Amino acid sequence: MRDCYQCWLIALLLSLPTPALAREVMQLWVTVDWEGLSLQEDNLQAMQKFRQQFPHIPLLHLINPAYFIQPGVNRAQIGSQIRSTFLPQDTIGLHIHPMRTLVNYCGIGYQAAPSISGADENCTQNSCGHTVSLEYAYSQTELTHLVRCASELMVSNGFNRPRHFRAGAWQFGPKLQAALEANQVLWDSSRIDANLLTTRWHVDSPLVKLLQQLHPHSTPVGQMIAMDQPYALGYQLMEYPDNAAMADYTSTKQLLTLFEQLLNAHQPVMVMGFHQESAADYLLRLERAIPRMEALAKQRNVTLEWMP
């Protein structure tokens, strides 16, 4: 009797419908670093073309509000030019390079060093200070004030108060982290594996050396571990490392390699992007990579979520 019951139970279990295997999900962020240097028509048009080609992909615009305080600019026109690249699902965040114009506007003493390129930043042009390291050049108090001032400049020009952030040249450390937390920033993407930048920067360049000091636990390409994925920096602030760098540094082939490595490692997030100031030169790399990424994800039964 017992054997019959077991046979019946096995037959019942076998007759039940097999649950579908849960699809794996990967979140992808496409970020835009607006450097605060220039708004050239060819770059804006390249972005507009990208939006037409991929209307389902939101962008996270990380904007340096230095555009609005250049001498003689029309702020309404600047805002219109920036918004010409937006879609309704986009998110607006903050990007800071400590140019002299922005630092002086915010009432902070300008610092000309250290520079991530070794350039002499003791100058008076609008772009001066662009290569200065936020973390190493300024105090925590100064950084807290700078983030607050830049955020208010965004608000005064019609944008929501930014809760997303990326430091210029990824110059992020404990002082800047405290400044972001003091300003209720919730999302940061200022950490990067310096090895991703050696396609254009020498391994002994100031940028690579400074990043190795700031982000000593970054991992070589192909050896991604949990540290490369989102993790809490503080009570509210989350870090989303820039684990696929920017299109300026990664070819279409390299982007696809990074994507496949993340898929193979079952990692949940990929952060990539481009610079507005060089969109006409490098955005094509993303345009070519994205359809192939989507095809590979479909082949692997992975759902891609393009994040706002």
C-alpha cells in the first residue's frame, strides 16, 4: 500500500506544470557627463540622433552648471540647448569640475593644483580648473559648500535639485563623500577602475596614479567582484561604480567585452556613458554596441532594464 502511495505521489508531482525559469535581470545606466565647457551644435545633434535611434533608453544627465555662469551667456538659451537632448524619462544629476568660474561664483578660494593632467591651472580662462582634483584640492567644508552652491545653481535654472552625482575625473574620496551626504545626494558614480582609462592615459599619468590612490580596491578588467557593483557608502548614499567607463575610453569591441564579462559573472549592473563635449566623436561607439548587447542578452535569457 505504501509503495502504491509513493507511486501516486511521484506521478502527481510529475504531472504538475514546471515553473518557468526566472529570467535574470541586468540594470544598465547610460550616463552623460556635461563638462561645463561648451555646447557645440554637432555634439547636441549627435545626442538628438541617439535619442531618435534609442527612444526606449533613458539617460542620466550629470550636468556641470558652469555653463550658466560664463561671461555674457544667455541662461535661458543655455537651458534650452541642454534640454533639446532630453526625453521625458531622463534623470538630471550633478557633475562638478572645479573651474575657476564656478569656484569663484560659489565664494570659495580657487586652487590650481593638483591637476589630473599635470597642466598649469593657474590661469584665467573659463576652462581653468577643469583638471583640478576635487578631493585633493579642497577641504570637506569647501566641498560641502561647492556641492550645495552648484545644486542651487541647477535649481535656479529650472532643474530639480540633483540627487545623482559624478565627480569630475572620478576624483572622489572621503571628503567629497561627506559633502554629498551633507547635501542629501543619494546616488554616486565616481569610482572607477583606473585600468579602464589606460587606452588614452599612460599608466604613469597623474590621473591613473591619483585614481589608484583614491580607489585602491578597484579591480582589473575581467576580474569583477561584488565591490564593482552597487554598494552602500553611507546611510543613504549608494555607489554605482562606473564599471564600463565612458565611450571616449572604450571602443565598441571593448564595451561588448565588458558587457559579456558582466553577463558571465551574473552581475546585476552596468554603468556606461559618454561626454556631451565629445558626443560627435564617440557616441557612435554606443550606438553600435547597444543592439548587439540587446541581442546577446536575449540569447542568454537576460532581461535588460534601462535605468532612468
